[in-house]
Amino acid sequence: MSRSFLPRGLLVGVTLFCVGRIAAADPQPATELIVASDLLKLQQLNSPALSPDGKSVVYVVRSIAPKPDAKDDWTYQSHLWLAATDGATPPRRLTTAGRSNTAPTWHPDGRRIAFVRGGSAPGERAQIHLLSLAGGDAESITKLETGASNPRWSPDGRQLLFSSSLSYAEVRDALEKSGGASAPSWSAEKPGRATNDTANWKLQAAAKGKAAPDTATAKIAPVPAHSPDGSLAEIREWLARNEADGNPRVTSRYNFLAEGDLQADFSFAQLYVQSDAPNATARPLALTFEGKNGAEWMADSRHVIYVGARDEKENPDRVWGRNSLYLLDTVSGEKRVFLAGAEESYNNPTPSPDGKWVAYTLTTGGPFSFDQAKLAIQSTASGAPRVLTASVDRQVGNPQWTPDSRALYFTAPSEGRFPLYRVSLDSGDVQHLTWQPWGIRDFALRANLLVQIVTQPENPAELHTAQLSGKVSQPLTRHNADWLQGKKLSAYEAHSFVNAQGMGVDYWTMKPTNFDPAKKYPLLLNIHGGPTAMWGPGEESMWFEFQFYAARGYAIVFANPRGSGGYGHDFMRANYRDWGAGPASDVLTAATEAAQQPFVDAERQVVTGGSYGGYLTAWIVAHDHRFKAAVAQRGVYDLIPFFGEGNAWGLVPRYWGGYHWEPEVRAELLRDSPFTYAHQIKTPLLIKHGEVDFRTGVIQSQMLYKTLKALGRDVEYVRYPRATHELSRSGEPKQRLDRLVRYEEFFRRYIGEN
């Protein structure tokens, strides 16, 4: 039985969770259709932070603005906004300078906000700024050459904790200057060489460039002898100097790929504290060759808890996400293990306001497990850890305490929604607070107030206030509602079926926005990535794309096939050693059922998908020829080279239980690679990829394109310069717009106009 999730203008009744103020502001029937350039009007909201008294909330709005001194091009801007939680006054923008203002956090006095502002010049690092609500410009309070991020005020308001990312050379330099051990406790895996057996050339060059020629007191280490014609030691120094200049780029790392570049060197998140006094300077905390992430203050304003590697003697590339929690004394510098386990991973440490507990997310089963992250707590005094969400077979995240420390709120994707949950420490009961077709993207809470960033079928993102029960939610902002006023939108209709393995599979359809029951429309099958992603009415990233294609006259269908998140451990693991045939059958069943609707022209079906969806698009058109055209975006097409050219290579051992040099695994990787069946592809295919998409790798897309070209098939290849795997979500605005319009133009070549 299908269910409809109707956008504004299409609601036929009023329920408890309807957005009353937005509906009241738009009483006239909506008539305008979404157009491609509306993408530039999208506002993304994040990082809500409630003031100590709960009367105000500061949050970040990311928008798109014309690029200065450039025609027909755009750039992103992120600014802080402030809203009164009673809605008595309209929200107002707090920041005007800088293109990137993020990560706001209130001082406990409620009069000041610390936040991160990006550098204004190329290469300039972000710094933490302080903004007084009494007025005046924001002032930079950190001045680290390595930059500053993730500000956290101590509960007593006397100190600011923050992090900075240091390269290997920067950590080495700092340790050498302090007289500490300047080599890591783990092996750099550089065969036949000793650690730090050459000068720290990256810092040599930096120091030399900053020192005045006549400054005799400049602390620059003597430059060692270096020559391509010298002794072995001098040759090594000469080579090391070239490496420091990035010509050539040399690495001995296992994980040597970042999202959009080589990651030849390590970087380490380090912690610093700085007093609240004027002109204070930052003090590093336990500077080491290990990263310290997710740091939070304990209630005593002296200790900090953070996420670190389980084994600090293991090369960071070998840690495989096995994390422990550490307590660090900010006065003495002493640290100790708070929680650790053999195969467990601990993340998101969240101390309770009363100081008695630390909540965290726990993943068991090792790095390649399909186990869902659970919410757990540990007493700061003694006792065994306690798992609170053993009954919730979902991926738990973003835990937050109630002010009385008696309950925790969290989110977890579930069945096309991103609901909010609450668990009581006393009873252990887990309450599912939001059942609406919503996505709770982020939230914050105080004694009797909840603020949420909400995605709805009628609006991609607004800030809402609600009771702690989550049941009465009112929109506090109109960042997207204003430009959507008068826009006609399409509804989501939910469906499901049971596949051959007895698993229920959810899928959704959307009618063309200007639906006429007397007409027939082309069907667009859209496939999500991941493969553990989950789509549904609460999903923000596809909101605009779905509405755009509905406005362009497509009937749309998308599904959560086996392997998707949001349906529990067994469902997510159901594509183990089966990326192609099984999930493809689920997706095609949804398409088959959707094509049977009387308004669908079954002779005009098209298909697209990105990332794993690109993989599955290529797989499907190699095995099924119903589609008139297809667009495969940023996909994986050959699982053997994917191991080497993609930084998501860990999916190979996770899903196939081994590596390509093992004969049985190699046979399965070949069997499950779309490239193996490229000769069977007859559907016209557009292949899209980012120039520096190192999550999936680039060469596979070239191989698929060139193979189809050699076979004389209808194929076209599009490469976006500077683009990473995040092209469609956070890529350059003009490229995002081009991508959207370009693949619709490709479809129209083969299905014609409506």
C-alpha cells in the first residue's frame, strides 16, 4: 500500500507536525515550477547552538553568491545567524566579513560567541574569532600558523580548547625545539632508512623564508651539506630537499590518497588551550605524532576527553579505525586511557553536565564489520560500560545530554527518514520522537527547548523549535521558504515489496509536478551511492534534484535496495559478495512496478546514479536493455584497480572478505565488476567524473569510456576540472548546475520532449 508525503500546496489536512507559519505565509496556490538556476538559491543550515539561557540560537547558513569580478560564476559563503527562540523577532545575520564563518559556540556567560573564520588569502589558515553580542567586529583570538578549529569553552568559561592540524614536519619541529623525542613511536615504513635521518627540510625552507638576512639571532638550524654528487648522506639530504619542495612527491604511506589529491605526508590533529584573558597565547597539550579528535571538556574544566588510536605504537595507516578514548589533564599534561578494547571503536565522546558519565558511540566487530554504532555510557567513577541502544538496530549518531544528565537524545537513519530519539538512563527506554517523513539534520537542546534543522518534503532545510517531546515543531526561519513561496512541488509516494530473499524493500515515486492524468511521462530511475546510503523524504542532498526533474516532466522512482543503511545489520550486509546482481534486482523491481502506473510511458525509461549508484547504473545497462539512455556518475567500474586508485579501497576487504591477490576473491571481484560486462552495454551512456575524484579513482571511468568507444557504442565522457567525489553536493556551484542540466540534455536526445 502506498503512502503520500505531500509538499506545501498539496496538503489536504492538518496534522500536529505541519508547518503552520509557512503555510499561512503562502495562501495562494503555487504555480511556478522549479528551474535549474534555483539551485543557486538553496540555503544549507547547520551547527545550531543554543545560548545558556535558551533564549537565542546561533547557527550557520551556507549560501551561494556571485563570484566577485567573474561573470556567470558563483561561490559559497557561510555566515552566522542569530534567532530568538520565541520567534518574537526575525533572525539576523551576525557576520559580514569572510566567506567562511562556521562552528559557533557560546561562552558560558551568554554574551560572546567563538567561531571559526576561514583565511581571506590563498594559503591562509582559519582562525578562531570572538564576537560580542554587545556590538563591534569579530576579533581573531588565535594566531597559529597551522590554523585553529573546533572551539570549545570550558564549563567555567576560563579556557578555550581547540584543535590544529599539524604536518609531520611541524610536529617534529615543535618537539625538537622543546627538547622532546622528535620521532614517532611507530614505524614510518620507509624501507632501509632510519626515522628522521635527514634535516627537517620543510621547516628549514619556511624558517629561511621568514628570517631577515641580517638577523643573527634567528633560530634557523644549520643547513646540512646536500649535493647530488656528494656522499650518500649528502645525496639523501639533496633528495629530501627536493621532496620538501614537492618535486617529486614521495611517500611510503599505505593510505596515500586524500579526497582530491595525493596525501603523501601525515597530518595530526593536536589540542591547544588558551585562557580567556586578553592577548592570551595558545598552549599545546601533549604534542605527539598521534591525532587527537573529537575533544570535549569534562565537567571539572580541567580534563579533556578525546578520540585517539588504540595502539599508539602502530602506524596510523594501520590503525583501521580502532579508536580508544583518552583523558588528558590540561594542567599536568598527563593522559590515561579511559576506554579501550581489542576490536571496538569508540567515537563521539560526550561528557554529561553533572560530570558523572561519558556517553559515546561504540562499534564492535573490527574495521570491516557491518555492526551498527550503538550509544553507550561509562561512569567517570568506576563500573562497566553500559550500552543504551542494544534494541535499536540502526546507526546511532550525534548524542546530546539533557541538562539534568538523566537522558540522551540522538539521531539514526531509519526507513527513508532521519528521526530523533531519546533514551532514559533510569528506565533504559528508547523513545522514537519523530515519525514524520522528516530528516533531523542537527539539533541542540536546553531544559525545555529543542531546536532542530529539519528537512521536509516541502522544504530542504529550516530551523525549527520544538518541545523536548519533539511532537510540536514550529519553523523559526524562512531561509528556503521565502524563495520557495509560489513554487509548485511534487509529492513523495511510498511503496514497498518483498524481494526473493524475503526482505522488505522500500521505494518511492514522484509524479511530474504539472501532472496530467491524460498524459504519459518518461520514467527516471535514480540510484543512491554508498552502498550504505539511504534515500527517502527526509534526505536533503537529493531534494532539489528530485524536484527539478519532476518539474521537467519526469516520473521519478528511487529505492533502498539490499545493502542500504537505515534498515539494520542484516539488510545492510545483504550485498556482501554481491554488489551487482542482488541490489540490481531490487532496483529493477521498483522500476518495473513504477513503470506499470498508467501515466508512465514504459518505452521511455532512463537511469542514473552516482558513486555506488554509478557502479550499479553501469551494471544494470550491461545486463538489462530497457533504458533509452543512462548516466553513470563518479562510479566504481573495476574493483581490482579500485583497490589502488581509490581511497575508499577498504570496501574491497569489507565486502569480499579478502584481497585481489587471493584467487577466490579475485574471481569474485571480476564477476562483480561492471567493466567485465562492458561489451554487453548497448544503452547510450554518459559517463561523468571529477578530475581529482580519488574516492573512487579516475582511471576506471576512462577505461569504461574508451572500451565503449572502441566498440562503437553511443558514449560520451565528461570530466570536471578540480572536482572531487563531492561534486554534486559541495562542488563548485557552476559545475553542480552544469551537471544537473547536462545529464537531462543527454536524456532528451533519446526520449525527446514531453
